[in-house]
Amino acid sequence: MQISKRFWIFPLFFSAVLWLSGCAQVNSAMIQAGFAPSPYYHLGDTQWDHGGVEEYWFNQIPSELNETYRELYSRLSNQEDEGELYAGVPTETFWTVYHAVLADHPEFFWIDSNIEVTESGLTGEVIAYKAASNLPVDQRESVRMQLEAAADECIRQIPQDASDYEKIKAVYEYLIDTVDYQRGSVNNQNIQSALLEKRSVCAGYSKAFQYILHRMGMFCTYVTGRTVSGDDHAWNIVRIDGQYYNVDVTWGDPVFAGQQEQQQTLVTSYNYLCCSDAQLSATHIPEADFALPSCSDESYDYYRMNGLYYEYFDYDTVYSALMNSVWEERRYVTFKFGSKEAYDSAMYEFFSNGMLQDPAQYLMDLYGLNTWNYRYNTEEEFHLITIYWRSE
């Protein structure tokens, strides 16, 4: 039996085997019936110590699956890559719980993409599992220490009195600055790729982001879905002062953006740092079995917070921002507008009505040149225009 759901993010294959030793079936049946104690959970008990991490997906799955989640978490924490499963569930339900455990816990870095399950010939429930791993047991402690050191290197660079937003932004920028987007990179579905090999894809970026925030005691969950072009994708949701925000580190990386646009992209994109669902929906489509937190607030939009947001197009205001950028010898200037109408007005004034002539003339005079070439980047879905000042 194969499960292909979310193949790229969680390519989980379930091989159902309809037999197991009689002892295993008896053990599972006795524990499920309450005639024998489970070493992993108590029937009906959903309160437990999970290392201080707020597990979003544990809290979303039906309460009757909490025991299965708890058992899988405990087994994987004990590095039991295979074993009997006492909290019996059907195969599809097992997949749901397994996905929830991995989505909540990026620290299970050795778990690979394949898992086999054994079903009972009597009940059809899963009574054993065998997860593939990418690392032998005797090497995991060493790698775990390396991963913790890599995460702590990032954390040490963040001031202790930083706000939650500043911490999130710092981790976002750290991963963008230190990791390159590379399809086919080693271990790209777990945190080893981003934190140790420094090459990854969306799963590695997102899990590394989640892992570092968890080490700082902050809420961060892992989200899977697809882009509007149909590609499988992963990103995160964070929380600041009780409000939730989307974060997509991968799409902030200029290496990734340059590959997507097939051109050199010079700067980090902040479109996907603490953005709302309304902003994210232009490019991302979440696929979740359960409800995601609503991300409706835009208070921490990067452009709003840094004076780069313009609700309306006002010629004098925008002209002053253009001139200030060249007087201050900045490499580029960015404008985010509050509506398509304002964006269209800026596009017309910039590129059809000569609004860029004065700043270009200033730069020519400054450097003693007869011509000045600049490049620009536009993102209509975000009403965003960036002008890069540079000579050829």
C-alpha cells in the first residue's frame, strides 16, 4: 500500500504487512484492551511532558489519537526506529499522527522519508512500524550536538532584550545569509541540510527555522502546501503578542528567488516575513488536515515597520523617497503600495512619465558620467517596486 499525499514534503510510504508474531499481536491487544500497562502512555491521559515545546499539531488531532501521538513521540525520542505499536489505529490514521509528530518536532533529524507499518490480520490496525533513518544510532548524539551548536550560534547573535519580532527577523535573516537553496541537496528534508551542510530546500529551511525558535522557547509550527504554480512547499507560522503570522524563509532567499526568476536577485525579500494570510494567498496554498491559525494582522509587515509602505501614491512623498535614496548613496530603494491603483500610478510615473530622471541625473553628476543605467524589480501581487541604483 502506498500513500502519496504531500509526496515532496513528507514522502511517506506505508508497506502494510498482514502478519506479525503472535506475541506482538497479543501484546498490542492486551494493552489496547487495558489488561496490561503501556510503557508509553496511560489510557485516556492526554496531559504529558513534551519538553516545553508547544505542539500545534498534537493539539489539533482528535483527542482519541493523542495516545498514539504520545507513543510515537516517546519511541522516536528513545530512538526506537521500529517496534510494536500499542495504541492501535488504522493505517491512514497512523499516517495522520506520524505527520503530526514530525511537523511538531524538527529535532527528529534522523528520520527519513520511508516508513513501513504492519497491520493486524484480525483488526486491520497498525501493530508495528519500521521507520527508515538517514543516520546510524551511534552517530546521532554527535550530530545532535553539532545541530545544537549551529542553532546556538544563531541565537548568540540576537540581543537578549530583543523583541519576539526582532528574534524572528534575526533567525529569518541568519538562515537566508548562511543557507543556499539547492535542489537535490543532502538531507534536504531535515535540519541537517540547513544547519550543517548549508544547502537545502523548503523543508530544511522551515524545519531549521522552527528548531531555532523552539530552542528560544517560542511558538513556531510547520506548514505544508503548494505554490500557485503547483509545486509542493513548506513554510511556518509564528506568534507575536497573541497574533499569528506566516513566515517563508525559502522565498526570502535571493538565491531561491534568482532561480525562480532566472535572473540575479540582489537582496533579501521581506514579503514573507510575518505576513498575513491575505498576502500569502497570492502565492501559497496550504494543505492541512486540520485548521491553521488565522493570520489576519499586518502590524509586523516589514515594509510598514520600516517606512517603506505607502497607502496611496502621493507624487511629492514618493519623489522625496527616491531622492533621499540617492543622496544617502543607498544601493536600492523599495516601495510597497496599499492598492493596485497606487501601484499602477507608481509604475506609470516611474517608467513612462520620467519620474526617475532627476535621481538618475544626480547620480550622473555625482560620478561624472554621461549615462546611468539602473535595474528594477516589480512584484505586482505585493504592489512592490524596487529600484536598484547602479552604473554599467
